[in-house]
Amino acid sequence: MLFGADCSVPEDDHLDRLRLVPPVFVPQRLAQLVELAREPTYRDVLLETTIGGFRSALPVYVSAFGSTEAASVALGLAAGRQAGRLGIPMVIGENVMPVNSYGRLEDDAERSLLGRIRAYQDGALDGYGGVVVQQSTEDADAEVWNLVYSDPNALPLLESGRLAFELKVGQGAKPGLGGMTLVGADAAARLADAYLLDPVFGGDRVLRSSSPGTFTEEILRQQIRLMRNNYPRARVWVKLPPARDVSTAAQVAWAAGADAVSVDGAEAGTGWAPRAFLRHVGLPLGECLQRIGHDRAPSDPSCLLVSGRMWEGARVAKCLALGATAGGLGRAALIAVDTDPDHGLVNLVECLALELQFLVSALGKYHVQALGPEDLWSPTPASSWATGLGSGPA
């Protein structure tokens, strides 16, 4: 399917089963009333936050789009331009440079890594947002981060503190596998030395697969330290798959100095993936949040970013209440810019912003980061979720 996994609602989505529960008594609204000298409204809810070291106008960001045809040209550029205008961070996914080039000299520069960076920069909101360049094993072989860090075209981002590098450990669409896409015979011949090629579809279309990389706790720790040492002016992000040890991996990354850890739920993914993985592999995002929350103090300031079916405000609000800093827009962003390449993502994010203001205000709070587990009710026992989450009969 062009935009990823089947979007039908799973039978037992942890997050969908939760409900946001406003209180009767709202002391934070009283404090806001005193400060404003009038009754607060939903328009008084502040949405601005910090995402992975970047000032962001909203608690959302654009998730990684890699080198698949769905995002390689028009949609990837449109998403970048609109994300810049909105003042939210954008992640440029893996394999863009090895597959589509860096973009300094090539005629078809729009497909390139530099083309996506420029699209974001051209309309970027001053002082907000940032560009995050993801790197996989093949990207490392091509020295993607070295090129970006030393490129004069990226200097404005670097000097304004709006450049980050993201180490890709895994992804939601296919945990345990590397990136995949279909390429033609000509591209396959060009990429044969760098990627695994498999003619599983017959004809002239070839499945191009990346290496998933090899990680232990010490390898992850040293990779992050290497990033901090080699690229001291860039922020450090780490992307994790919905793995059974996702909480341990997140704690290792934060302890090693990562500015942000992003976690894809099994619902996430905008790239090619085997159907067996889309339907049967990986933890749901709600379970990832539960496991991370169990091992993390409520006051922990570490930045946790999450993605997986983020297309309306209530799901983002639930994730924020469970400890996330922001929600990633992947498939929803692609569909939005495919619907309207000039304003689609802007329209989607403005809808999300209004919904978030409605919801946070109804909970008697006036900043998105004030949300907490007390704002949620679960039909399952509280012991199976974060401490303090309300519960009802099973």
C-alpha cells in the first residue's frame, strides 16, 4: 500500500482504550484566572515546547521519510517546506544520500538529501524547528553525517542550533530488519555493492534491503559518545524499534547523552515492509510507553518522542500524558501533503493544535507538558499501566 500499513483500527489498541478524564476541581485553571484576571479559555493553552533540544511551536514533529518512491521527490519536499513554516522539527530518513545522492552537483537535485534540507530551510520559521538527519549502516559507509556537518549549505542550521543527527537502531514497520524499497534494474546495478538485492518480484523490479545493524548496550553507548565527540554542535537523537527491551535501550541512550529518544510503535511506518511484520511483529506503542514509564521517574526530563497512528489530537494527548514529549507525524503527514502539496500538512497540524487546546483546557491545564497519568482512565487494572493511572473493571 502506498502509504504504509493497513490503517484499520487494531482490535486491542492500548491507547485507543484509554480515555481522557477531566476533573471537577481545577486549581491550575484558578491560577491561570488569577494571572490573566479573567476566565481562561482553550486559546490560553500553550503548545510551544522543546523537542530534542529544538524550540518547537507544537508538540509534534515530522517522522523520518527514507528513500522510498512515496517520499523521494514531491511529497518529501512538500512536507519539508510546510514543516519549516510550522516551526516543527523534521527528520530526514535513512538511505536518501546513498540512493539519491547528496545533491551538490546532480541535475536531479530535488531527490537528494540536500534538496530536502533546502526545502525545509527556505521557509523555516525563525528560531523554531530543526532538521534531523538519520543515519543507518549504509549511510555511515557513505559518511552522510560528515558531509552534512561540513557543508556550508547546512551552516545556518548548525549556527542556530537547529541541526541534529539521529542514529537509527530500528523502526516500527519492520523491527529487526533494515530499510527496504523497490528499485529498477539500473538502480539495482548501481547499488549492488552497498545493499542486499533480491529479485523476489520478478521482472525488472528488485527489492533493495539495508542492514539492520548490530547493537549491544556497549555498542549503543559508544556510538552516542562518538556522535557527541565528532559532532559537538549537533544534537543527538536515537531511534528505537518497538522491541521487547525498548525501555532498557532508552535508558542506555539517555544515560549516554542522547538529546532525544524516538520510539516507533508497531503501528508506525511509512516504508516498505513484509505484511507479516506489519501485522504480527513488534510491541504496540501503548505497551512501549507502559514499559518505559515503569522504569522512568515521573519527573525525568529526558525527551521521549513517539510515533504510530498520530493523526488526531486525542492520541497525541494520551501519549503526552504517559510521558512523551511529542508525537511524530509519518503516514498522516504524507497523506496530508499528497492531498494538498501547498497547505496539507499545515491544515493537519492546525487541526491537531486546536484539538490539543480543547483537550488540555478541558483537563484544567494550560500547557501541554502539564499532562500526566492522572488525566487518563484505563478499563484494565492500574497495575498494568503507569502508577497513578485510574482504572475500572476489566
